[in-house]
Amino acid sequence: MYLKNQKGWEGNPAKLTRATSFAGSDWSQAMIAHLWSDSRGNLLIDPASGIGENGNVITTKYNDFENLIWLGYKSGITPIFNEGYDDIWYCIEAHIRLNDPGSENGVQEFWIDNNHEAGKNNLNFVGTYTEYAINAVFFENYWNDGSLKLQERYFDNIVVSRSRIGCGCSPLSISPPNLPDATTNTAYSYFLQATGGFPEYQWQLFGGDLPPGITLDEATGEVSGTTSQTGTFTFGIGVRDSDAIVRYDTSGASLVVTNPSSVANNSVSKALNVRFNTNSFDKSIDISFGLQHPASVQLVIFNSIGGNMGTIIQEYSDAGNHQIIYSGSHLSTGIYFYTFRAGEYFGSGKFIISY
């Protein structure tokens, strides 16, 4: 299915979809494979069995939670119900396989935009029960406590199949933006490139600035113009595709502008590495980096759709290895990007928070 929450969406409705096996006219259920959400806005799988050790149905009604045997939930990493994730189409695929009678080989898993979010194997959904298999799939727009306000979410392209279909295209990705150097008072032109998704692409800048006089054409990806200012200009680049599902990717870039007679100084401070480790106990992020030379250092993080989530480091650092413990308690699980600057060096990358 495809899912989009309207712009300005607030709150977490929890419900999304489930597959189940109704076992009788009393609405008893032999199993349920829930795909709903956790308290952090991520989707999660939550499989449950309604079959006892003797192979008999032990539920007596619909959603007989007291008698269901819960098989353990597992959360994904994309907080689609959180701020900053609204007004975007997501392709969500869920896969459920019942166990063979007497075996523990059931499966429940799901993907968002072709990224595998979570899965559980070796599940015992129905024990030795064989009377009914999966016979109902629900797509749910119900909110237990009621919506925080009048708002809409949209479902589209719902498909039920016996094998995985995929989201229809390869992931959208920006080709490494190795912008050639520019010279002052000389016309400059360079076209950014992306692969995957569905062209035409829409480009944007975030987290920095181009040199005065040089602009980005959001429709073509051309960086062009003439500038009289020298220096190293660092910035982030974002791209969206043209499909109804908005796919997004980001990358860091820099553009060096010199006078025609100057020679670029290649002995600038250069980062040796930037490494992230997340601690699930206290929700801290362990960041380490190394410098060959003393430099002014800046580290900024962005969410998966380019929203600035804050500057983690802004300081002058000596040469050598450095370590910083940063509180990530305000960050949801998910994919994040960062831009890292040290003197004239500029780099970028991505990391995953999974508490």
C-alpha cells in the first residue's frame, strides 16, 4: 500500500493494517499479524497466536487480547507519524507467512520504500491448527482515543498478493557531487546527477550557501553563475523524484572559488573519520572524529527528508582524535544524515538511530 499523512499531521493513530485468520462465527481468531505503531511513531510488527498447545482455538471473540499468545513485537526505524514526515507518500509492504503445522517457521516482516524495517522469523502462529488460513486483511483508519484534530491520511494502490512486488523503482540516490573548482569573474556551470526513483527530479539546498552570484536551478540541477568572492562554500543538496511517492536523498557538497592566478592549498585540515554509535540504555550518541591539523569543526545532523535537527559540534579542535557524547533523547529512531566541516574539509554521510 501507499500511505500519506496530510501536511501538518499531528499524533500517532497506532492502527494501520493486520492480517488474520477468523476461526468461527463468534469472530474468534486463530492468529493476527498486526502492523501498527509504537510510542515513537515507528511502525512495528506484533504477531499473535490464538491457538493453544492442543491445537484448538483459545480465543472466543474478535480482538480477544486476554487469550491471545503474543509472540513478541519489533519496531521499524522510520517514524512516519512524527513531525517532519508529513505530506510524503510512503510505500509500505508487509509480508506474513503462517507456520507449517507443528513447525515454528512463520514469518512477519515489512518494508518502507524498499528498505527492510523489521522482521521476525521462526514464529508459531497456529501450532497444528489447519482448519483456516489467512482469510482477512484489514486496512485501518481507526484511532482508539480519537484524532488530536480534524486531519486526513490517505491510502492508495492497495495490493494483496502471494509474493513481494516491490515499490516499483530503485532507491533514489544522489551521485557524488564532486563539483569542480570555480574561478572568480568566470562563468561557471555544473549539473548535479541522481539515479533511481522517477525523473524528473527536483533539487534543493539545505544547511549552507552557494557563493554569491551562483545559484541552483531546482528543475535541472544546474549549479551556475558568476561570483567575485573566493573561499570554500559548503552546503547540503537534496533531491526529490516526480512520482506520487515522494522519495528523497541528501548529500553534502562543497565548491571552492579561487582567483585565476591562485593555486589551491591542498594541505588543509582533513577529517580522518566520523563515527556514530548509539547507546540504547541512556539514548546517547557516541561521536568520534580525527583531525590531521587543528581546525574549526562543525557537525550538523538532518533527518531523512532534509530537516535540520541541530548542530552537535561547533568548536575549534586540536589535531588528533576526539570523542563527544551527545544526548539523543529528542531524536526518534530512524535514518539521519550529517554534514561535517573541519577547516576547508567538508564531508557528509548517514547513520541510523535504533534505540
